[in-house]
Amino acid sequence: MTQSASLNGIKSWPASERPREVFLTKGPDALSDAEVLAILLRDGTRGQDAISLARRLIQKFGALRQLLLASPEELYQVNGI
């Protein structure tokens, strides 16, 4: 993926690489935690697509499980939430 593709968002990616399309064609087991979270987030922020935001969230909290246990106050501290 190029920098411009990331700035243009996931919609500019080939359909075979977009999380929703992968989910629909290959099922949930074909997705990473970040891709599943990106589907739930729906949108990223200016200059950051939903997958990048999801990866950043998982990295900040250490794992998807810890992210799900985070308080609203902790989540609000993350730019894009």
C-alpha cells in the first residue's frame, strides 16, 4: 500500500484487500484483530485510515482484549476516538 492510498482511505484499496470485503468473501478467520476492529470503527481520521487507527489502539493498550477493557476516559485520550 502506498502513502497516497493510506491518505485516500481504505476505499481506494483493491477490493481483495479491504477488511469488509475479505470478511464477506473469506470469513472472519481471514482477518487480523486490527482488521476486525477497523470494521467496527468504520472510519479513521484525516490522514489515518481505520486500520492504522485500529493498529495504533491495539498497540497503545497492548492487545485487543485490554483495549476492550479500557475505560471511556482512556479511549477518549486517543486522537480519533
